[in-house]
Amino acid sequence: MKYATLYRKWRPRRFGEVVGQEPVVRTLSRAIETGRVTHAYLFSGPRGTGKTSTAKVLAMGLNCAKGPTPEPDGTCESCRAIVNNSSLDVVEMDAASNRGIDEIRDLRDRVHLAPVAGRMKVYIIDEVHMLTAEAFNALLKMLEEPPEHLVFVLATTEKHKVLPTIISRCQSFDFRRPGVDTLREKLVEIAEAEEIETEPEALTVIAREGRGSFRDAEGLLDQLASFAEGPITAAMVRELLGSVGPEALLETTAAVHERRAADALRIVDRLSNEGKDLGQFAGELISHLRTLMLLPHAPEVALAEVGADERGPLEQQANAIPTAEVVRLIEALDGALGRIKRGGDPKLELELSFLKLTRDYTEPSVENLLSRLEELEQAVANGAVSPGAEHSPEPETTSPPSEAAGLGPVDEAELVEVPEDETLDGADDERQEIRGTQDIAIRWDRVIRDLKDRRPAVAAVYEGARLEAFDGAVLQLSFPEELAIYVKLAGEPKRLDPLQEVLAKHLGTSPRLEFRVADGASGDVAPVQEEPSRQATHRAEPGEHRADTPETRDIGGERSGLSGATEDTVAEGRAPGGTVDDGIIRDQREIFEMARERFGLFGQDRGS
């Protein structure tokens, strides 16, 4: 007779043999006993948890010669046919390979046929989530109006991919993943029945490797029974699986914790030369560290998957390594394992992780960099740090305040003897002016950006300007010599008024503006006269006005026709009428005197 694998041989034949799914078994048994079997069921859960086996037990119970019964005898002709997959009344269909609408249409044509030998016709559709959208719609029609002799059992490992309209027409059962203890008990039962000699520790390792799947664990036990010449030991299991064993995990953890980088790197190289799967080693190391993390806080959870001979070294290492350190190691190795799964070199990833952990090589935190950047921006906005100050080198020597202000060296003893109330007001004013210039320099780019958002054409004129000085009342701007034409444009009211509005928004005040042309050769700045239309409210200083106006220029080698008294009056900053020339016209006589001074020379020439 052909050999049958253990997972097929030990498939449940009645509800009492279904392990770890008590709620599902109880509900289905009561439904058969009371005659409340519905027309459609949906079994969902991880692979190897018994979904298809439970569906076949349900079909056996409905069609058993002694039934309907929750405990089919397994000896009648109907039960034997179902076990051997030869029953015409129980059809098992794989939706992964029959996922199209044509297969579902063929199924629709056959569902109305009466059962051949049994009471009910049962259709088991495995991996139902693989059906196409059209096939789902065709199946939905059958679920809405099924024949009385028909029962659908849909099985899936990904319930979230099944259409909600399908789920709503089925009774849904979620199959739970069994624990290591449950799997081990099942393996012990199989090993005793099949007369397979095993060590208790070996069965624990097999159950842990099964990862909640009866089929995987039973298949591994079957494979080991053929591999071992004698009793199955834990070392044999690890050798077959390519596992490194608990000794290597303890050694690696100790080396990384004690910052022994060379030892940790040698372990990686040794395992690589032995042909071990380094990706699997990283996963086992994370599981080992998880046990160390849980052991001080929840020992029953940590030791549930650990053999008795492994508990002593684990407890000793858990007491030696703080939990915070274990968490740090897990996070680093978890990132390395993710990169390995995405195609990274396992050996390189482990070496990088071990070096970072042992030598504290850490990457800069993005959160910390953003926080520092925000602090610097805030400091620059408040005027505490000027742009570029972070990168300027520190001076080798510190000069006294007087030298920094350009007043020359001063004896430190004299500085100490001067009281605070005798400090020169001029120095304070100078420092205040410097702070004001820095403040407007920081905000000037924002002013231009704001002006560009409001008036792009106006902002284009002032973009080439360079800020020279700002004392809180007067803002001096200079243009390079090639942009000298912009000086006249900048002083026009239609452009100056929008700039004043933006300055008032950012500075809280509207300063008086002065525009100049910078000498490209010497770097000096020459003042330029503003438009006559704005001279009443925005006039240059008296000295500057006298030096730059046409009235004071040489004409034919001689001065203009201003009288000596008038020139002296203007030079002293006073109007001809005796009033101070502060740029404000207070009397009509001032207008007359200004006209006489400007046009008197030409009147004399015409009269002569």
C-alpha cells in the first residue's frame, strides 16, 4: 500500500478530533443536532488550522448513514467516499486555479442536480478570495437563491479580500492559530501512535517551527522520522532546519551587549562559512531577544516556547542585560532583517548592525535636525543670530568693547572705574543703530517676497537694491552702477507707496527711504536726488542737497547766480527767511525765495 504522509493520515474524521477550535466545533455540532444547518459557511484563518478538514467533517456528518450526526462513524460507504475524495455529493474546488467566471457558471449549472447517494450536496471552495470580480458576482447569485439540498463551505486565508456581499450571506467562523503547547500535545500523540522515538525538547522545537500550523508541524515530524536513524533530538531538528542553536544566540547577545565588536563580527563570519542562513539567524536572534525582554515582566509568556534545559541560561542573561538595552538591540536587528528580506546582503546588514550597536554609530535623527533648524530660524527671526553666524569662526582673541566699536585700545582698569550711568550716549546709539540694521537685513528678503506676492512689477525694481543702513527712521538703499536707472523708478510714488505698506507691516513703522547709486570702482555710495513731487515730504539732508543739486554745480567754470549770503544760509541748513531748512514749507515767502534762488541768475542774464 502506498505510504500516506502524517498530515493526511492524521486529518480529523470527526468533530472531536478537531484541536484548538472549540467554538467552531460546538456551533457546527449543535447546528447538525438541531437541524439548523445553513446554506453557506465561511471558514477563515491561517493556513494549517483545519478549515478544509472541518468542512469535510461537516459533509460527513450530513451524509453519514447514521446521520445527520455530529460524530460520523467513518465506516459507512458515504464517509469512506468523502475521506477518499471520491464522493459525487461532496465537491472540493480550488479557487486559486479555477477563479474565472466560466468555472463558476459551470458550477451554477450543476448545483441544481440532486444528490447521488447522500442527503445533501456540499461544495467546498478553497481559497475563495482568489476569485475574480465577475466570478464573485456569479457566486453571489447562487448564495442568494440556493437549492434546499445544497450547502456551500467557503474557505480563505485572507478574509478581507472577500466581498462584503458574500460575507453577509454566510455564517462566518474564524479559526484561531494554535499555540506551541497545543501543537506539541498533538505531536506527542502522533509520535506515540506511530512509534517515533523523540526527545521532549525536539518536539518543542518542531512545534515552535510549525508557527501555528498543524500541517507544517506534522510534515516536519514526518520528515525528521525519515532523517533520523535513532531518536529524534533537538540537535537533529536544528541541523535539518539550518538553525544556529541557543548557544550561538547567547554568545552573540553577550558579545553585542559587552561591546565586543570583533567577537560579534567573527560569529557572523563563522556562521556564514558554515553555510547557515544569516537571514534566518537574524530572525532567531530577534526571537531570543524577545524572550529576554519578556522574561523579567511576564515569565510565563516568555518561557511558553522554551524547553526546560534552555531556561537557566536565559534567566541568567535576562538578569544581566537591562530591558532598555534589549529593546535597542531588537529595534536595530528588526531593521536589518527588513532590509535583508527586501534583497539586502545578509552578512553586510548584520555586520553593519553589530558595529552600530557595539560602537554606538548612530545616524542623525531627522526629528533632532528639524528641531535644531526651527530653533535657528526662530533665533534669526528674533535678531539673536545674524545669517551666517553659525558658520563664522570664533575670533582667536577677545577685544575690549571699545576696540570692537573702533575707539582704539583702552586700559581695562579705566573701563572698570567708569560707572554705568557715565557711559557715552553715542555708543549706545551706535549699537542701537547696528541692531536696527541687522534686524532690517534679516527681514528685507521677507519684505521683497511679500511685495512680490502683492505687486510683482514693483518688486522687480527693488530686488536689485542693497540695504546700506537703517537707524529706525531712515532706510538707505543702494543700487549698483549698472542699475542706476532704477534709482529714479524707485522714488516714484506709484512704486514707493506699496513698498511703504509692506515695510509698515513687517517693521511696525514707515521709515523715510533714501536711494543711492553705489560706485562700482571705489565702493562709495553717491546720493541721488528724489523726484520733485516728493521733495516736500522726502528731502535729502541739507549738506547732501547742497552737494548734489544743479544749483551748486559749476556752470562755465563759475558758480551759479546765488548770492554769497544765500549760499551761506543754505550751507548752514537755514532758509533765507531765517528759519531752519528742515524740509517743511511753512510760509509763501519761502516758495518765493526758493524760486528767486533757482531762477535769479537767468533773469539777470536776460536783463543784461
